[in-house]
Amino acid sequence: MSLEKDIESFVKSVGLELYDISIVNDGEDSIYRVSVISNEIENEKRKSVSLDECVNLTHLISPLLDVTPPVSGDYRLEVGSPGIERKITTIKQFGLCIGEKVAISLKSKEKLKGTLLKVEGSKIFLDVDNEEIVVDFGEISKAKTYFEW
């Protein structure tokens, strides 16, 4: 099993969903960042991830990384939520953002903003000004969730 799959198993075991794993360089420090979101939906909104859940998950993942270091040299493990506005780079991440507002830039330079309705295969379904728009994942150059105040 890969390190990412092992981490995903730990994340699911505590009732969360793995959103992303990234390695970030901050000056001379390397940060191994594990971003998670809740599986639970309350009042049509995804429940937030608590600090206690992040701490618990850190304690589960840390021994695994002691045995299988994710990077060479020193690094810091950081477990947290990806935030309310976050990049969407995979089909899986689109699936985890259903019901949220998304901004998509297409390779054709067209920009779309709307609510993510569903994902079927490589097709992304959006509600843009009360019109359903279907976009193929391969046509997307950039995507992110956004929050309207």
C-alpha cells in the first residue's frame, strides 16, 4: 500500500475524508500537509473539522511517518482543513465539493462561476445563473471553491 492510501485509511477511520496531501517549503522548513474535510453534512453544509479531530489524526499519522518518512530530511507534519476557499485539482475533490460555489477557468479562457451540482465520470455539472452547464474535467485549467459574503 502507498503512504497516501495508508493515510487515507487513518483519515476514514476517524470519520473524515482526505482532501489533499502536499509538501510545502516554507523557507528552509518542509511541511508535509494533510488536508481533511468532514463527511457530515448539516443543514445542507459540510460540517467543519475540529481542532481535536486534527490533533487526534496527527497522533495516528505521526508514527506511520516515523517508519515511512514522506520526504528526505527534516519536515513538519501539519493536519488541518483546506479552508473554505480551496483549490480543486482532481475529480475526487470535485466530488467532495458538491453543493459548494466554484469558480472554474477553462483552457479556452472562459470562466464559469456557479454551484457544483454533481460529478459523473469526468463530467462536472454546474448551476450557473439557474442554467445547468456540463464541463468535461479535461477542459478545466483551474478551479477553486469560493465563499460569497
